[in-house]
Amino acid sequence: MEKLPTVSQSMYLEKTKDFQMRTETLPPMKPNEVLIKVMAVGVCGSDVHFYVGNWNVPEPLILGHESAGQILAVGSDVHDFQVGDRVAIEPGVPCGHCTYCRQGHYNLCPQVRFMAVPGTNGDLTQYIVYPADYVYHIPDDMSYEIATLSEPFSVGLHASQLLDVSPGETAFISGAGPVGLLTIIAVKAFGIHDIIVSDAEPFRLATAKKFGATHTIDVTQQDTVTEVKKYTNGAGVGYAFEVSGNNQAETAALMTLRRHGKIVYIGMPGAVDESPLNISFMTTYEPQIYGSFRYANTYPLAIDILHDNMELAGQLLTDFYTLAETKEAFERSRTAKSETLKVIIYPNEKLREQ
């Protein structure tokens, strides 16, 4: 029997733009937990916000919350997994007892411990001990890299569920980063065929077309509301997803709606902002406005839909780094938006080259 690891190398953000490797002893595994070898981690925009100092990190923190790996050991109370299983890891562990958890809205749990948020370390580490209830089997033919997309895809999937997306409408997605592009897959899965996507990067708009966007808007050259109205014969869209977190885009996205249309705000701004609301529009068009925070109860469905779209989703994977190259990976994600989408870091062996 192969000896289990007792220590793990982890990459800590010590301060703004300063990563340092540490070797730490793994905690003992509880009966309801599993030991996971972390095989791949995706870099998220929120990770970059912490890295560059947009969001405060009061003490050294392990970043990363989009991950997949292989189970090395299982606790005595774990019966759904066995050694060798390949899994995706849901990064938020709620208390399970509060009103929100009991109602099924565990993403809103005030006591949730979410990876890579100050107070809870993330998964840029070789091994983690984790509750089995928030680990999910992935198909044998799904790569670890694709499995990491279960997390950002869950964001768009949850938002689509909030809006109760149904066929026959047109959707507008503001922002063609990884979450925006994965939201295209989500709304298509719910039967939407007419999909408008906006962004400032031609590379990302071209990728949106590959993902199924029927119309794209370059916000550096075109007015969003004018283009949406033109595409919809003046009516506006039934569903709008604001994914960019840009202040101007937040305001414009609302104005793209048809009467009684629905909008969900997903994008996290780099700093606290206040977007002006057009009250005249709101009291005339009666829009339904939603905020979306992470996700709940999405992982099994997210994995299923991703499995049906692996070739397409794989186009998001653009850059690959080792754990020792974490700083380079974050710089790539931060500075190369015109040619990169999802950056993957390998805490153990590198599975794929550039």
C-alpha cells in the first residue's frame, strides 16, 4: 500500500503580488472527510483581485477555488467514494443548520467557509483534507482541467436557474470572460438560441461566437443598448446577465431588457461601486432584478452539462503552469486578456503543456 502524504506544499499570497511556497503538515482526516491529491486549479478573477490588492487580505492566504483531483484516502463514514476516484471539489462548505441552509440556499449561509476568502485557505496546494459531502464524481473521460470549470460554470448555471430561463426568449450576456462564455452554454442548455454577448476584447467576442452567440457587441466601438434594441427589433431581451462587474456595463445591461424582462447581476467589481438606476425605465418596463451569489445545488448538473460540451468548454483552457510558476500564471491572467481565457495551475505533476 502506497504511503499517504503527511505534508503538502502550498502557495501563499503573503502580500500584494507576493507569493511564497510553504510546506505544512496535513490535518488529521475526520470520519466524514477524504484526502484529495489536487490535480488542477483554475485561476479566477476574484483570485486576481486579491493578488493585485483590490480586495484586502489581512493575513497570508492560499488562493484558488476551482479545482479537481484524485481521492487518496476516505474517512470511516464515507461510503460514496473510494481510493482512486476522480472528483471535482465544491469550494464552499456551509454550516448546514442555519435558516438559509435548511431552505436549500446554502450559498447564503453566513457561516460558510469558502476557499480563498480570508479566513479559509484555497486549493493551490498539493493535498487537501475535505468534507466528502462537497466532492463530486467526474466521468472517466473528463479531464481534470475541464472538471475545474464546474465551479465557474455553476455561477452561470445558478444565475440561469434564478431567472427561470426558458425557451423562446433572447438573452444578453454582458462580459465574455470565462463565466460569461460558460453562461452561453448554460442558457443554451435551457433552450435559448438567440444570444447577444458584449465585451471589449475581439478575441473574447470571437470565442463567444464559437460558443454559440448569435450576435456580438464590441463595447469599444458600439453602444450596447442601441445594438441590443436593433437586434431585437426595438423590443429588448427577455434575460440579461451582467457578468463583467464594470460600472457602466451594469447600468447599460438593465436598459437592454424588454418590458417585464429579467436581469441578474453576477460580476464582482474590483472595488465598491454604486451603479445609477434609471427609475423612469424601472417604473415603465417593470424589470425583475436579481443579484446572484455563487451557487447552490448545481455541481451534479454542471458536471453533466459540461460533459456534453467538453470539446467546446475545452477552448477556454489557454494557459498551463506549475505550482512554482503561480506568480507567472497570475500575471498572465491579469495582463493578457486579449489572448488568454482560463489559466490552469498544477499543484502536482504538470498534465498539459502550453
